[in-house]
Amino acid sequence: MNAAQIFDLTGRVALVTGASSGLGARFAQVLAANGASVALVARRLERIQQLQQRIGPRAVAIEGDVTDRASMKRAFDAAEKAFGIVDLLVNNAGVAHANRAIDLTEADWRRVLDTNLDAVFFCAQEASRRMLAANKPGAIVNIASVLGFGVAKGVAAYSVAKAGVIQMTKALALELAFKGIRVNALAPGWFDTEINHDYLAGPHGATLKREVPVGRFGADGDLDGPLLLLASQAGSYITGATIVVDGGQMVALRG
Ligand code: NAD
């Protein structure tokens, strides 16, 4: 098989959470460009409607909040109605915080864990239940972070949630492999998006960039290949894995 064939997603139905900006918007475009039909799910309907127009009839914009189980059931229903059973979930929606642990409020802790961990689990559960009921194989790609492996100051809740996503990825992979549902994760390093733009553009940005061995933050396109690998036939024997995409950040020694 040639590369175009093994990465081809024709006939696949994807659902991308948090598709209204950043990595999620890019993921949706890449999946559609490689043949998938894509349900764009986010709270900001206007944004995903604009993205839908850019992608065309292979995409549908569906309002949904990942922390609201009923709203996500409705989103899966709407995706099914548009394209059929979702067999590729990209669990991408996420939020950040920037408070030292001793200052972190319970509300902030819960907001981050709710979105970045609980919702990832329940969206994966919803997607896999539907795939199992339809006897359809598929793939789930969770968006973790290098902060699921290492830690930094000011992001305790975020790091705990992302570490949970990596462990959850293994647990779900183990339970779902027998039915042909693969569960994997991507762990990006720094990408300049809405979630961290102010931080990366601020005084810490230059220092952080110096710590990345390739000398730059991640950019559009750096996650395309890894995503397609986990989503497509090319990754048919990969499950329970977390692929780190960080320009070497995690292997660099801190000076
Ligand atoms: P982003 O802020 O542009 O995207 C996150 C998206 O999730 C936003 O569109 C936001 O509206 C959406 N979202 C948040 N809560 C939601 C909810 N309750 N329901 C539905 N949508 C919701 O930032 P991004 O960098 O594109 O983040 C995408 C994912 O990548 C996140 O999980 C993030 O943790 C992860 N990540 C980002 C980086 C980075 O450096 N940018 C690094 C590692 C991991």
C-alpha cells in the first residue's frame, strides 16, 4: 500500500470536541482533508459554523459542552444523523489554569478536572458504547500533554488531569481492543493557541522556547501526521500508546 492509501479516512465519521479553535480546528480540517466526515463540536456555535463553511459538506457544526453529558449525547445523535456512527473520536476540548496549588480554588480544580479528565472519559465511553452497539471498529484519540508526564509550577490541576488521560488511554485500550476499538493519545509540547497565548507571548515565552531542542514552539502541521497515524489504518496495531510531539522538550535536560 502507498502512504495515501494507508492514511486515507474515506468513509470514516469523526467527532472532534473543542473544534472551535486551536488544535481542534486544525484536527478537524486534517481529518476532512483526508476523507473523513467530521462533526465539529464546541460551545461557540458561530466559530464552528465558520469552520464548517471552510471545510464544506464533509463537516457539520454541532453545539455541545463536553462537561454536559446530555449535550454530548445530543451531539453524538446529531453526528450520527448527519453521517452515521462516529468511529473516530478526537477528545480534544480542554481548559488551562495558572494558579499555584496553594491558591487553587475548589471551583478551578473541578473546572479543570471536569473538562480535561472526566469529560474525556465520558465522551470516550459514549463513543465506544455506540461503536460497540453498531459493531463498528474505530479509534479514539485523546489529547494529553507533556504535562501528563512532567510537571511545572502553576499547573497542578492540569498536569493531574493530563496524567489521568494517559493512564485512561491505556485502561480503555485494554478493555476495547478485543472489539477493534483502538485508544491512543497525543501528548503535545508547547503550541501557541488560545489556551496559552498570553503566557507564551509573555516574559516566560522566550525562556520556554530556548528549552525546546528544535528551537521553536509547535506549529500548524506538526500534529497532522501523528493524528493521522493514530486515526487511520496506518496505526492499526497501535493501541494504548501516547505519542509525544514536543520538539524534543521532554528529553532535554533542564539547565
Ligand atoms: P484552545 O483553547 O484553542 O482549544 C481548546 C478548545 O476546547 C477551545 O475551543 C475551547 O472552547 C474548547 N472547550 C473548552 N471547554 C469546553 C467544553 N466544556 N465543551 C466544549 N468545548 C470546550 O487550545 P488548544 O491548544 O487548541 O487545546 C486543545 C487541546 O490540546 C487541549 O486539550 C489542551 O489541553 C491540549 N494541549 C495543548 C497544548 C498547547 O500548547 N496548546 C499542549 C498540550 C496539550
